[in-house]
Amino acid sequence: MSNSKVLFFCWLALVVATAVTVYLGGSAMTLAGQVAAVLIVAIIKSGLIIDGFMELRHTERRWRVIMYGWPLAMSLIIAATLLIPYFMAS
């Protein structure tokens, strides 16, 4: 597939994922459910950016592990920051 097609499909998937994030953020889920759902979509979006726009799908495995590790680590920190007070109050 040509590079412009890959970029177009990545962009389209990011648009759809953003719409899903907005929908999930406004849904009537519990706080824990919303945080989990939004962060999962954010991790998927980061994968699209890493592989599609940054074109790291063609590089060594260690660089991909480093780049995927950062959004995972940040998602865990954000989830802990938002959910620890939620569970402490329960």
C-alpha cells in the first residue's frame, strides 16, 4: 500500500477513534468505566500515530517497545490518579 493511503487510513481511524472517545466520555458509565474506555481508545490512537504517522512499523523492535511503553505508562498513571480517590471514597 502506498504511503499516502496508509496516512489517509490512519487519519480516518484517528477521526473515528476521537468520535468514539467523545461518545464514551459523555456516556452514562461509571467513572471507572469511562476512564478505562477512554484510556484504551487513547492507547489505540497512540498506536496509530506511532505506526502510521511516525512510520515506526519499519524500525527495530526496541524502538517500538519504547514508543508503545510511554502511552501505556502514562495511561496507568492517569488511571491511578483518577481512580484512587474514587475507590478510597467508596
